[in-house]
Amino acid sequence: TRQPVVAISLKMYFDPAKTLQFVSALAGI
Amino acid sequence: STVATAALNHVELVVMPDFLSIRECTRLKNRLDEPLFNVGAQDCWQADEGAFTGEVSPKHLAQLGVRYVEIGHAERRKQFGETNEWVINKSAACSRNSIIPWICIGEINKGDIEACGDEVWEQIKPVLDNCTGQLVFAYEPVWAIGAPKPAESDHIIGVVSYLRKKIDAEKETNNNDVRIVYGGSAGPGLVESLNGVVDGLFLGRFGHNPDNVKKVVEEVGAVASK
């Protein structure tokens, strides 16, 4: 069996703080 | 909101930030008690070392904890002249550095299933021949990119099933562990309509909202557990 995977390519963020904010929200931090 | 529960329910989650944010993202990932997500990059160069000003080495990415590298996105093929040869070489470079190549594939023009499948197979076959281990192919028809209507589910199911048969027929010579995801405009309900033929989704702008990601991960998990 193949493990399902979902990937997000963050192409439209041009602000490292915003990128980190997104990943933190995803991780619930 | 968090995707923790959904993501840990057998769905692997990958975040591919810009190069400048990779280190911070891997640090954040390592702070978590559970391995909630993996970090990917959006490109790399095909050589591990050498004088290639401005390019990013897959060896360096591996050292930073990068698990996947996206290769050959339609934007790169169109705007940066990324060739099939580069895609093959970059995939091999990732593979030899224990990074899983995440290769974007798709036919240029709309056609019948077999014609489209054969065109995409030409993109897949040399990658299989030059890589070992895990591979992810993100299928999105080029003609569907930015189109007012996304590709029909029947078309996606047909092409992906055709490719899966071809990949399975290669098992004796190419023992890669291959996942095929759909890489086009993904919204709620898409993965269900694909009857379980894909191994997941590749999100672009839609995935820039954590709530959307959570919904999609839950849907992929629900389809996979059926």
C-alpha cells in the first residue's frame, strides 16, 4: 500500500514571516 | 486550526516553502513532538557540487533535512526553459542524495486517454530508469492550467490508471516505489471524485489557507481508509 500524501507548494508568499506563520498555523503552534 | 489529527491519520503532509524559509521550517518541524509534516524545496540543481552560481545543490538540501524536491513544474518549463533532460538529471540528483523527487508531469494538449497517457509516459519512463527508491509524480494536464474549468475527473482517472498500469508493468526492471498525485486546481470533493486512483494531491494557491489544507488532508485520509 502507498501512503497518501498532500503537499503544498508555497509559491505566493514573498515574506518569510508569513510563510512561517502559515506553517505554524498548520502545525497548531 | 491544526491538521495534526487529520495528518497523523496516515496522510503524509509536505510543505514546500521558498528556499529562504527552508531552514526555519525544518527547525519548526523538529520542535514538534510528532512528525507532523515533511519539508520540501521547489527546485534544485542537477549537480551535487561545482561552479553553478546561484543554483542550489540537492546535497545541501539533504543536509538541511529536506525530504522532497519539486522538479519540472510547468512554470519552470515555460519560464526558465526547464527541459526534460534537466528534469531527469535533477530527479537522479535527488535520488542519489536520499531526497524524494516530486516530478510535475502532464500532456500539453487535450486528447484521448491513450494519446495523453503515452505523452506523459515519455516523461515518466526515463525518470524510472535513472532513479531508485521513492518517487512522486504530480500529474496535471498543461492544457488545464489556468483554464476556466479544471480537467474532468474521468480524464484524470483514465490517464492516471493508464500510467499506473505502465509503471506496474515495469516492476521487474524498475522497482521504484511510485506515488501519483493530482497536481491541478484542487478543491473540496476533488479527491473523492477521483475514485481512489491518485495517492494524494499537490496544492498550489488553494493550499495557502491552513483550513483548506486541513479539509483536503481529511478527505484524502477518508478516501484512503475506505
